[in-house]
Amino acid sequence: MDSASKEMIEEAYFETVTEALARNESLLTAHKEGVTAAAMLLAAITGLDDEDAKKEVIALELRPQE
């Protein structure tokens, strides 16, 4: 994954996490939503299968910031 794609994926993740936390979701729920959003974006821009995109996002080891 190139640096521009990685930056977009991270942005999608953290933006989704921030929105989930603003709705008073738990850190776990916010993380799951962030991974899903980031994976959907990655799949859309690369053509990866959804599950493969999710594995790639998980491998980035992104975590919610409290």
C-alpha cells in the first residue's frame, strides 16, 4: 500500500472512530466501525475483496484515541 492510500485509510478510520465516540459508542464499537469504514474505502480504491481489505486494515494496527 502506498503512502497516499495509507493516509486515506487512516483518515477514514479515525474520522469514523471520532464520529462513533461522539455518539457515546464504546471504544470497541468505535474501532469496529472504523475498521469497516477503512476497509470499505480500501476495497473501493484497490478492487480488493472485502475480507482481504479488512485484513489489510487490521494489519495497520490502528486504535481509537481516547
